[in-house]
Amino acid sequence: MTDATQLLAPASATDAPASASPALDRAAGATSLFRFATAGSVDDGKSTLVGRLLHDSKAILADQFEQVARTSRERGFGQGTGFDFALLTDGLRAEREQGITIDVAYRYFSTGQRSFILADCPGHVQYTRNMVTGATTADAVVVLVDARNGVLEQTRRHLAVVALLRVPHVVVAVNKIDLLGFDEGAFTRVADDVRRVAGELGLADVHVLPVSALDGDNVVDRSSRTPWYDGPSLLELLETLPPLDGLEADAEAFRLPVQLVLRPQGGLAPDLAGDPATAEAYRDYRAAAGRIASGTVRVGDRVQVFPSGIETTVTGVEVAGAPADAAAAPQSVALRLADDVDLARGTLLAEAGTLPEGRREIDADLFQLDARTLAQGARVLVKHGTTTVQAIVAEISSRRDLDALTHEPADALAVNDIGRARLVLSAPLPLEPYALHRAGGSFLVIHPSDGATLAAGTVRS
Amino acid sequence: MTDTLTTTDAAASATPAGIDALDALEAEAIHVIREVVAEFERPVLLFSGGKDSVVVLHLAAKAFRPGKVPFPLLHVDTGHNFPEVLRFRDETAARLGVRLEVARVQDYLDDGRLAERADGTRNPLQTLPLLDAIAAGRHDAVFGGARRDEDKARAKERILSLRDEFGQWDPRNQRPELWSLYNGRHTVGQHVRAFPISNWTELDVWRYIARERIALPPLYFAHEREVYARDGMWLAVSDVSAPRAGETVERRTVRYRTVGDLSCTGAVESEAADLDAIVREVAASTITERGATRADDRLSEAAMEDRKKDGYF
């Protein structure tokens, strides 16, 4: 790695010694999983930041590095001596040839504390589609701002999408601070603008920090060139923000959308079927299998079933096939119940007393992702949890102007539009406001014949 | 694998605060596997006996326990596979009581539907038998053990990936994947490829195998073997791979990081003889598994993308 490292742009002025090997730390012990997405406008240095984060956290292996270094040289990047970090993440031939990023790319790295899944979202083509894709599963979104340009239209749009999708944490990295001589005043002006826009959008947890992706300042290690900044580096922040799963497991009521019913009967696993006594014990085995969307469930808990409303008791909890006393979001479980209730795919198990009502209408925010315009009156499918039902887009009332952050009247949504709509459903769904419950408040709008995902939807109230 | 499926210690103590990265990845993979089984008519798992497909099979066994795995296995045999891996493949299918379908590249070469390549590698020849087997079995969903960290093209792959009747991947026109709502709708002739361990890294796979004590073919562990050096890799001496003039055969202690076609899968020098040693070795490695061991992926920067577009995994 030593030779390869020399091809990099000059090392950070902090020159803090890198830890010996985060991967080795990780081999030793358990880490937690943290998902984040990166978003930015054209030329704000996002690919450089991502490359720097991967490189400085030792996630780029020598053969990958040499491949990129060779291509950078061949293309004369930085007068033939530079290293084009964008080549690390641009995985498709068309992307490398055109020097643009077309689609979300996933990258992986880890430190002693956490394993990270990074969804790198391109900013300029289909930006809403890519942002929505990255943001729906993210624990945090890192939005890049060029310190010289400040908050741009696209920054406001990115922040608006992040706010509407209720991403738990927002980090705004004010990049290229090196080009402004690490000037505190310049950073403060941008940071104030960011906080003002964030305030208008109702974003609560926003962290703003000055970075130089090119040189590595405040990316992995804190920089000595920004002595006026006393906050954490980007990686330190990502290592310490609480993940969504923990928030959902702790704060929300138990919900399990049933994927399927496990009823092995004659089809027991061979190691169980071999022993007559064991086989007999599993003769009447029946369990609801699914992934816990929120909350915690314990043996003995009272639960209610949607749509019947019937109440019963949890008699067995199995996590990934093994018995347990309790389980929590986001674990995949099988639950056995005291009564022989209807548990088909599409039913929902909820903590007793918290069962959502079935509703046949959705007051929704729609994020239009398909190139075809969605018009009022369109017949579509809605997928919510483990249920897919027919639906009609009964009314589109407005679309958001993400620049002015206002609503304007509309009766159709074009690609990248975010608008307000009312959908009528062919069967009742256990809908919950997205603001209170992500899984219960999110759905897909699907084309009824070709199956394309047309829009992402969130339940307003 | 069976003994691990009856242990309870791994998950029994799970609490909201105690879910580590492997637990989260396992939960996601089981969710994907159950979604596909619930929404598709005739899923199948592409199973080579390699570590990634072994992990997917292990996850499927856990997802449906106490029932057995509710779909068959499919292997595209290049005719150049390691004999000990084929043995492991057959034993594993038998032990789990799962049906195994085998499509043979050799059959296609014998009757002229495929022609041997000049370089002798058969990996690219797997695509046609694979697509035929998918059509013949009327499989509407095909599980695979591909991971996004393996290759830059795979980094852009969805967890559920739609393919047309030619098996083609259209990377510029993929469905967005939102929350954990997977849209598997497809029309006649189309099928879906499902990648439950998309988000796992090579190290995650090894840590999981070590945690769950999952059985693997013996060649993943350090052993002595007759090998010769080519393109910076150690290739095994076998019926289908022999040294050329100037390449000398040596006896070395090696292991395989990936298991594929004998003629183009290289071994690495290693003393890692057990799972814990392998986890340590992989964690400290400075070269990716494909860079270290797959001649076919070095052909060009877009080798994997081109094969995927043609229907390869």
C-alpha cells in the first residue's frame, strides 16, 4: 500500500497516524451496522469525499487502488500524477466513459466500532430518484456543499427530500474549505445558511462541519488547519450517531408484517424429521414469519392481528430459526401464538391496544420516480408492508416547489416531482402516519401491467 | 451445517441494544429470502458449493426452520469444477433434503451449442446453460450469492434484479429499491435474480461462517497442493489445467479464497487452516478476493459488467 499511497494528493496537514488496521479490529469483535447516503451537487467533490473516506479508513485494497491509479494515469488526471477518486465508485462503463455517476452505488467499509454501508447517490441525473433510494434506508445522509458556492438550489432540494423522508440524522459537509484558506468566517456564513434552511424544513438533527475532501481535513481525522472548529470529524460523527434500528426498537410499539406462515407438517428439516419424538413435537407447529418493523416482542406478550382485531398471546419467539425470549426490530423472527388465528401473508401483528385501523384512503406525499407522468385518475397497485392492493390515484392536489419550499396546484406529477395526492384503495390497509412510523407509513406505487415502481409514497396523517 | 442449525446460543440472547452487524445482515437476508418465497411461484438457488452460496443456503435453512428449504438448488457445472467441491455440493443437498438440478456446459460443447474458447476458460460459457435451465424449470426467481463488494458493476446491482427473456441486466434502467419494500412484479418471460447477501463483505461472510460453524469444501483451508505460477496466481495441476512450457510445478501450502473453474481460479499461499485463522487472514488482506484469484475478472475493467448484461450472475 505504501507505493499506492504516494500517488495520492498531499496528505492531510493533520498527519495523525492512522490506526494500524481497522479491519483487524473488526475481525476481533462485534460491530454494529450503520447505513448512510451521500448526496451533493455537480462538482462539489462528493466522489472525492467518498474516495477519501474509503481510502483513509483503509477500505481500498491494493489491487483496486492500482486499477484506479492506472486508469487515472492513462487519462492524464491531474497532469498524469493525480488519483481520480471518482473511479472508485463509478462502476459502469458508461459512467467512467462520460465521467458521470448514473446510479446509486453501494460501498462498504468498517472501523473498530461500526460496519458502514454507504449509498453513494448521484446528484444531477434523476436526483430525486437516487436521493429517495439512498435516503429511505439511511440512518444518516451526508449532504455536500461547496464552501465557495454555499447553499444552492440543489442543496435545498436534497435537504427537503431528507426532511420529508425523515432521515434520522443530517450531516452537511462544507467542502473545499482549503480553497478559502480555512477561513472561519466563510464557514460560518455557509453554516448559518444551512441552519436557516434546515430550520425552515423542520430538520432537527443537523451537523455542519468544514472539510477538505481533497486533503482529508476533518474527514477521518480532525484537522489542525481548522483550529476554530472543535467538533468531531466526519468519520467520528458517523461512528457515534445512534442508528435508526435502535431508535425504532426502543421508541415504537411492536409491529410485525407477516411474510408467510411456517407450517412444515410433512416437510420438516431432515435433522428434525429423523427422530420420531422430535417430529411429533413439530406436528402442529405453526408460526408467523416476518421481520419486526418496530418495537420489541417477548414470550407472553399480548398481540392483536390485523385485519381481524383478534387478540392472542405470544407463546414462542424464534430469531433466525432459534428459540429466544425476546426479539426486536429489525430482526427476522417466527412467532407462535396461543390461538389458531388467521395469519396469512399481509396480516399484521401489533402490540395489543395499538393496532392501527384499516383505511381505504391515503392522504400521501408521492415522490414520482418513473419517467412517465402520474396523472389524476391513474389505476395503480400499492404495496404496503407485505400486502399489494389495487388503487386509484383519486386526486393530485399540489406539487412542491423545492426551491421556494412552497406548494403549487397540480393535477399530475412528472419525474422528480414531489406532490400531495389522495389514493383510494380496493382493500383496507393498516396505515400509520409516516412521521410516527416509517414502515407503517411508507408504500410503493406500482404500474399495474409492467410492474415498474412509479412512485414512493408516505402517509401524511 | 446441520449441527449449527440446532444451536440456540447465537440469537437467544439478542436484545435491542445487542444486535451486531452480522445479526442485522442475517435479518435482512432472511427477510429477502422469505419475501421471494412468498411472492414467487418457483424459486431456485444457484448453488456451486462455494462459500457465498453455502451461506445463502444456510440462511434459507434458518428462514424456514423447522421446515426444510422450500426450493431446489441449481448448479451450472463447467466440467472444470474441483471434484471435492462437487462432492460437497451433493452431500450438502442430500443432508438438507433439497433437490439438486445440474446443467452441464459439457453437454453443450458435445452437441455443438457452445464452442470451447481459445483461452480454455469456461466461466463465460455458463450463461447459456443457466438461462436454459431457468426456462426449463420455469423458475421465476433465482437466488444467488453475489455481493456488492465483489466488483464495481455488482456495486450497482439491486437486491431484486429484473431480467428479460434473454437474462439481460439493464444497469441504466433499474427499479429503485425503497425502504425494505421489494417490488418483484414481472411479466411473462421475465424473471428476477435475488441477492440476499448483497450487503455482506467477504469478511462478513467469513465471520458468519466462523460464528455459525458452517461446513465448507476443504479447499478453503490451507493444504498442500501441486501448483504452478501464472499471472501472479497459483493454479492447481489437474486434468484441465496443466503448466505450459517454462512454468514449473511446485508443492505449496495454499488455500482458495473463491471457488470456481479449475482452469482460472487461483489459490493463495496461506497457513490458515481453520476458520479463525481465515477470518484473521481476510481481515488483514490488502487484495480483494477477485483480484487475487480470478483471471477472468482481470480481462478488463468492465469484464463483470459485460458478462452480467449477457445474463451471467
